[in-house]
Amino acid sequence: MAGKRSKPKRGKGKGTSEKEQKVVKEVDILSPDAMLNAYYVCHNAAACLELRGFPWPGSPKKKKKAKKLAGR
């Protein structure tokens, strides 16, 4: 009986159907809530624009921080 399973195969989770699509909500980046968030997060105009998706041409890229090892 090698190769036969005693349990029937099951699907791997809920499949995405063509009917289900994510609804993308348009967000106003100049709304009062967004401005309050930018006030606390951004340190200057360039940082504000970069976080909103409008980087300055020729601006230096941020380097990712290396993860510290737990044992050191």
C-alpha cells in the first residue's frame, strides 16, 4: 500500500477568486489628519515629500540598518 494516503487531500487555504478584489481608497495627503501625522513624523520639507512618495532627484538614499545579533 505504498503511495496511498489514508486521508483525502485538502486545499491549501482559501483561494482568491476573480470576484474578490481589494478596494483601493484614495487618500488625500493634504487632509488635516495627514498634516498632523506629517508634523510629528517629518523633520523638514524634503523628508515630508519623500515620505509622501515624491523623492527629490539626486537625494542620497538611506542606508538600511543592520540587525544586531542577540548574543552580542
